Amino acid sequence: MDEIRHLVHRLLKLQQKTGTEEELTRVRHKLNQTYDAYVKRYGHLTNMGNKVFREDADYPLLCALEIVEKDHVRKADIFYHCTMRRQEVVTKVDSSVDSISLSLNQYGKINLPYMGGLVQKEDETMEDAMKRLTQELQGLIYPDPACYREQTPYEGWVTAGEYLSGNVRKKLRFAQGAFRANPKLFAENVRALEQVQPEDIPAGDISIQIGIPWIEAEDYEAFLYETLGTPGYYRRDPKHLSDTDIAVKQNPVTGAYFITNKASQASVLQASETYGTARMDAYTIFQTSLNMRKVVVKDRIDHSDGSVTYVVNQKETMLASEKQELLQMKFKSWLFEEPGRRKKYVRYYNETFNHTRLREYDGSFLTFPGMNPAFELKPYQKNAVARILLSGNTLLAHCVGAGKSFEMVSACMELKRLGLAQKPLISVPKTLVRQMASEFLRLYPGAHILVTSERDFTKNRRKEFISRLATMEYDCVIMSHSQFERIPISPERQKMILQRQLDEILMGIEELKARTGEHWTVKQMERERKSIETELKRLQDASKDDVICFEELGIDCIFIDEAHIYKNCKIFSKMGNIPGITSAASKRASDMLAKCQYLNECTPGRGVILATGTPVSNSICEMYVMQRYLQSDKLSKMGLQQFDSWAATYGETTTALELAVEGNGYRFKTRFNRFRNLPELLTMFREIADVQTRDQLDLDVPEAEYRVQVAKLDTYGRKIMDSFVTRAEQIHNGGVDASVDNFLKLTTDARLLGTDARLLDPEAPKNPDGKLEQCIVCVKQEYNAALAEGKIGTQLVFSDIGTPNDGSRFSVYSYIKEGLIQNGIPKEQIAFIHDAKTEEKRQRLLDLVREGEIRVLIGSTEKCGTGVNVQDHVIALHHIDCPWVPAHIEQREGRGIRQGNENTSVRIYRYVTQDTFDAFLWSVLENKQRFISQVMHAGTTARTCDDIDEMVLNFAELKAIATGNPLIKEKMALDSEVQKLQLLKAHYDSQKYALQDAYLEEYPARIRKETEKLSRLQEDQKTIAKETKDIFCMEVEGIAYLERAEAAQAVEDLLLRAPKGVKVELGRYRGFNILYQQDIFGRNLGICGRNTYWIDASLSGSGCIRRLDNFFTSWDKMEQKIKAKIEEYRNALKAAKAEYEKPFEREAELIEKSQRLSQINASLELDRKDDSGEAVT
């Protein structure tokens, strides 16, 4: 085996170092002989007996020499031909443009000395060659003022793609400053950047709400003072601050707002009635809104045992909610009413949030030296690799089956080749470690990789392994997520992170106490303080050992596959416990954040690549989490590092009707589930996210045919469902101890009932109309149809509940299997994924599925989802239950809707039991899918996340079918209609603001400008009238010419010498100074009088003079044109004012349909009491 290893390494080196064909043939022949002899004596390298060598670093390479198929093992391609692309050395190119691609491929950036060597001519110095390059590549490369230095004029150049993307507003300001210092060099920068500036977003399209952090406290105060009529002696005066001021203040650490002295005016009419209620005044409602919380009014109940409970008062809460909405609506209108205030915030919003032009990446320049020539990456994969090389931190948000593994491997090897990373690491799910290692070596046979095993992380071997990892050099280290998490961040760094958080919280607590802050805010921060202090003490008391920490390994770039498992990163929010905001933290996510922060410090913005087909898999907060991992610096610069600031700018809480958990009623629920200012959010997100959906890629996959199978409860099931309603009422009213029954237990039981009552009571009767019976029938029908068509017809049945057990509980899996056997499907053609206990058995089972020996595979999302590639013959998928997140649906269905499936369509069965928790689950899934669809589809123009795509409508249809309530359909229709009318009203408001600006400022300014221009033109007319037409005289560069021919020659000589991009003083003609300018847009002559007039220049001197003469005879036309413009603007001003005064035509319809929707909501509410008790100690 050692001889085989030696020969393989020798052959790989010859392939890489351009060995001769004779040498390659000789070593290849020797390898074949040695391998054949070994196999004859000891068996194949991949045999079980040889696994004792798995600790050897070259074991994955030796295994890659064999291709294991159904009934035999064959040799890999390296035994027969070259498997590595050689890096061809290019020394000369004919085109300057070609040198760009070669420079990017060789260095990952513009390297002018290298490019100059490629294009240098025999009679040309290197300096001249580089100078010529900068001229010939004008518009393709630019000197970046941020890094260009005059002392080294051929450094600091970047491609147009890099320069004309990113924060182009900031780049334009830099370029304008550089232009003032060096007009000749940076004129083209300014012109090019001006062409790519984002169009300003008008006030009407900017969604705002109370609580947005970038609205100044002074403006919040001004709104309160104006709206509530706050007396002057309570209004804050910056020149005379007083302790009695009613003022809006904000905690700099938590971002929490509070209003000082608000109780002093709580009882006045505007605060207690107009915009408030008797139980909650307007100042308190406004403060609640500032902190993005929904108002809740609670009644205090004192119990005989001395305990106190606060119970929601539904009526008072509803009244306060209406006032809160009234204040929100009035504030949104008020903020942009005054033109000066509107201009201030429109300018701020555009400068801060609308400054980015996304870069388009083209990976066609990459040649991938060392890659197996049998593989050719697809264009979108090359583009993804180019993005990683050129931009750094990246989220590979590519759909299931898009080839993320090859993208990560290729990027890893390119980063290593270019010196952009020294020791990359790839972390994958445990079941995919060997598969990733195999794919790595298939793509790059000569790669030197380290693949971890579970034994490496045993107590006795862990230190030894990590020490080897730290002291050896590898092209890549591959390990599982669990192993990656077991390599800790140093205690010192953990303490530093926690101490920093603690210091900020302690400072915030002291400040709040000093400002008499709200008790709930102080209490919340005290809880956080105690939690951090406990963790710090644990670290202090932890035993010291000599384990090498993550920082000491030399890892400078990580690739994380299936990165969505790190989504639960702790988020602190003053909004409280609202669905849609992840408040719980997972240890693995905290560890990932710490490692990302470390890498972002060491290799700013270049060391973290995350890969997942579901970047937003459950909560929309996960998008913020991904940004924390990948673009924390950007969030900080935009003032969005705190989640509440991010949420206030881009998100919104909504209160909507949802099916009650017990499935037998409806209640209103507040969720964080709507996004606004969506294009700006997605632009920021897509700076780091490379999004590729199945639709974008047009993958060769089967078409999905969805079929909904509606099951019904039997009498026994309905009795259980009725008991759920009783249990729910008891839980709501506090009539049962939480340790005995609670909503979590009820939720679990309700979910089980939706599948089969026997999961709750093994003695329950079989339901002939239930899900399982329907599933058995559908699977058998598909099986028979496949047999009739001569197909293998593989089917996958998914269920996350009722998994195989020891027989003590009812098993969904076993029941379905027995039912299928009784219906004629052979026992040996049915398997459970759970039966494969080891990795080897699992791979063998999946091989049997691919080969058609197993026709029906039953499994859970976790075990039969990610990494299960058995799509070859899949004809149908069955969802027995509904998973919690859309990502699980995609993972399940991705087992069949995948490249490599020989079938053109796949039936997808979804089983729903009517009037059960199933309907609630599909409703939850709908809420989660709405936003995900917006994020994953490029080019969205919607500014809010209210649109529902095809997949969501499918979920909505399921909900309607399962519910059976006719009012639901009317509500869904009205929801859509009201949303459309609200969008039209928002568009009307947007136009109204624009029209107001137009008739008050824009058109008067235009009229004034044109009138002044007309006046100046008339003065220029007087100048030309004084000139004698009969005598020719033209001054060129200070010399007067009386002959046209001589003047023409002088002009032509100047044109040939004039530098590009710079205005040149040509001379003087007929009383006017004449300028000349040449740039990428053409040649122009400037006639300078009271106005400056630009006309096209001719290539010849005589042509230029002729065009000047023609210009001087066109004064009347110019005068008429300006007068026509003035008249046009006057008419437009009148029209804008008339249009501004028009009312919204569909206002009555909006009010009518909104009222009807409220009536339906109230009807569906069924007067349920939603009083949730909250114990207070």
C-alpha cells in the first residue's frame, strides 16, 4: 500500500509540473502493476479490512483510486489518463483586454507590472507599456482614490466591476475630491460614477414608523408637542434644559426609548381621549411604539395566597391599540408634510441605505489549475468562486442540488493558490464528511487534505489530533460540524466578549437609573447582567488544560455547509417575546459568531463562507443573523448593529387573525412578520449573498405535481379534539398548573392527533378515512402505475412523528409498511432509513434505493433529507406530517426534484386532516414562506413583503381546505383586495408628496433657471451682433489667424495634442472663448459667453470652424426653445397643483372593504377570551 501511495504522489506531481508524456506513461504503468498485485493479494483498498489505515492522512486519497459500483469495483481515471489541469504559463498577449483576465486569474486583482510584461513591445520600456495599458483600458480599469498614490502610479488600480459597485455615493465623493487635486487622472472616475448612482427614492416610497432610530429625538418631540398640544413650559428647550421637560430620550446601549415626565400631561384631553384612553395615555402609547411594542392593558388580580396575577383586559387593549394605530398613521403623515423635514430625511435615507450598486461577478477568467479536466464548472459556479476570491465573505444561497460542494472545493483551492488563505477549513454535517472528502479529491486529485474521524476527537486522541492540525500544512481540513464546535475559542477571548457586553449593560443600567428609566427596562438588563456574570464565573472556575484553541490552529478561512443550522444566534430586543424574533440562543450559534468575529478581525471580511439552500429557513430574523456573521462591519457603519435598529428600519410587527392552536377557533396574534423598504434591505443582503434559485438556474429537474389528500376525523378523533378545546380554555384561564398541562404539551398532542389517534391512545380504533389509510392507497397506486409503465418507481414517505420503536408505542412507519405488504408490495422492497445504524449501512441502503432494490423508503426529514441522493428513479413523495419550517419541505422534496432523476415529473402528496392542528401548521408555514420567497427571488420591485407567490398560495389553499369555514375564503379575498388598495393609497400619497415638491419648488426653480438662461442668451446675442461677419479672425492658443485655412490647421494640431478627459482652452472666436474636450463619450466644443454652449466637434479643424459658424446663426432657434421650456414648466406647475388637490378616488372603497374585513375578523374571533395570565412575584 505504501508503494501505491508513493506512485500516486509521483504521478500527481508529474501531472502538475508538466511532466513529459513518456514519464507519465511509465509511472502510470507502474501504478497499474503495483495496484493489481496488491488487489490480487490483499483485496481492494476500500475493503472493510483496510479501514485500519483510516488514520493515515493519505487514506482518503487511496480510497479515491477505486470507484465502488453495484457489484464490482473499478479503477479511477488516474490509472488511464491525466486527471489534473496544468497551469499554462502565458508570457505574451495580443490584446490589452486579455491581460485583465490573466491578471485576475494569476493574482486575483489588477497587477499592472505583470500586465505590462504581457503586452510590452520590443521597442517599449515597461513604464511606457504600463502607461499605454492605462490609456487603452480606460473604462475597464480605474485608479482607486482610496488606495492610489502618486509616488507609485501603477498600484491601486481596480477593475470597473469593482470600482463601479458597492457604496458608489461614497466613492463619488472620494473621486470628486481626488478630481480637484488631479483633474486629468480622475475625470473619468467622476463621470463613470455619476452614471451608476442609484436613483433617489422619493418620500412616498420610504416606509417609516415610530421607533426608527435615525429619526431625531427632536422630531419625535416636535410631533408629540404639536399633536398633543403640550404646553410650552413642558417643551424641551436646548438652551434652557429643565427637569420638568417632557422629552424623548434613548439608551445608547440597548436602544430603548423613554419619555421623561410623561405623567405630568397624561390627563389632558388630547392625551387621555383623542389619542389615548382612560387606562393608557397617549404619551405612554407613544413610548410603547418607540420601543416597537404593541400596547397591552392588564388588570391586577390579588389572590388569597398573596400572589398577584396580571390578566389582559381585551376591551381596554383593543381601545388602546386603535389609538396606537391612530398615532402611527398621523406620525407617518406628519413626518413628510413639511418640505424641509421631508428633504432632510429623504437625503439621509438615500445616503445611508440607498447607496449601493451590486457587483456582477464573472468567473470566466478562472482556469482552475490542478482541477480534474473531466469536470467543468457551470458559469454560475465559476461566478460564485470569483465572488469569493474578489469580495471575501460570501453566503452561497444556492438551491438544493445546485452543486455547492464543488463551489466550496474550487474556491478553497483557488484561495490557497492565490495566497488569499493559508489553511482553509470545510465543516459539513457528520454524515457528509467522507462524501465531501471524496468529492474534493475527485475534483482536485492532487490536493493535500486532512479528513477527521470520530476517533480523532476521543478524549485520548483529541489533543494529539489538534496539535497535528496546528503544526502541519494542508490545502484543506475537512471535519464535521460537531467536531468544529468542539474546538473552542480561547477562554481569554470568551471572557473579553462577555466582559464587553457586561460593561455596556452596567453602563446602561446606571444611565437608566439616573434618568428614572422604566422599571421593566432596568429589570430586563439586570437579568442579562446576572446571566453574563454567571457565565464569566464559569469560565473563571473552569479547569485549565493545555488544549489548543481555535485561534492557535492557523485556520484563516472557514467554509460552513448547511449553515442554516447556526441560525439561532441570540437576539436581544426590546420588543419582547414576539413570534418571529429568536430570543433563545444555541451554544453552537454563539460559538460560530465568536469564530466569525475572530476571523473578521484577522482577515477583514474575507474569512467566512457559508453555504445553504435555505438562508432563511424559519424566522425572518435569520437574515439579520447571517449579516452578523458575514457583514457585521457594514451593519455597524449603517447604525444597524442592534437588532431593534435593523428591525425598525426594515421590519414591522403585525396583528392578524390566526387559527387557534386547538384548531377550533381564531384569535388575534402579534408577530414580527412584515418587511418594508425591501429593495434596500435585499441590496445590502445581496452584497454578501450569492442567491441562485431553481427557477434562476433552469436546472434539468422533474416537474412537481402537487396533490392534496384531505383526511377526516372519526368520532373518536372528534372527542379528543373537543377535549383539546377544554384543555386550551383551562390553560388560558390559569385553571391548570403549567407542570401538569401547557400549550407545548397541547401542541404536541394536537399534532399527533392530526396524524393518527393511536399515537395518543394505542387502543384507539383505526380510522378508515384517516391519513395513513390514504397514504397506503396512494403509494400502492403509484407502485402499480410504475410497474405497468416498466419503471422502477421509487417512492419516499416522510414522517417526523411515529418513527420506529421497540413496539411499545404505535409506529406510523410500521403501520404503513404492514399496510403496503398487505396490499401486495414485497416486504424486501420497503425499508426504514432508521434501520441503517452505521454510516456504512446507511450508504449501502441508499445504494439499494438507487439501484431499485428498495422501492419505498420511509424516513424523517433529519435522516432522509440533507445528503440523501437517491433521486434516480423517484416518482412520488409523500408528506405524512407537515414540518415546522419551509426549509424542511424543500429538503424533503429536493430528494426527488433533483438533477439525475430519470423521470420528467414527480407527484408530491400532502396529507391534511380536516379540522385539526394540521390546518394551523400549514398556516404557520405560510407565514414563514412569504418572506423567504421575497428574499430568494431576485429583481423584486415590491417595497413590502405582502406579495404571495405560487408556493404560498399552495399553502393557503391547504389551509382553506383543512379549515372548512366559508368566512376564511372571504377573508383571504378581502385581505388581498385591501392590501392592493392600501398599495394604491400609498402610491397616491407618494405622488402627492412629489406633486407638492413639484409645484412649490421644482417647477418654480426650473422656470427661474430657464428665465435666467434666456436673459443671458439675449446678452450673448448682443455680443455676436457687434462682431463683423465680413472679416475672419480667430485666435488659437493665443495666436490670431486672419485666414481660415491657417486657423483650421492650428485647430487641427491642437485636437491631435489635446489630452483626453480634460477641458482645453482652444482660443477665441467672434467674441467668445472656445473650449475643447474629448472623453469616452465623444469630442465637444464649448462656446463660453454669459452661458456656456456645447456642440459636437469635428475631426478636422475646418469642420470645427464650420460648426461654430452654424452655431452662431442658430440664436433664434435657441431662444424659441428656451421660451417653449418656460411655457412648458408653467403649464406643468398648474397641472401639478391641480393634481395635488385631487382626492384618492378609491378612498370610499378602501374604507368599506376595511370595515367588512374588521367585521369578518370580529366574527371569526367568536368572542373568545384571550386572557393570558402572567405571574408576578
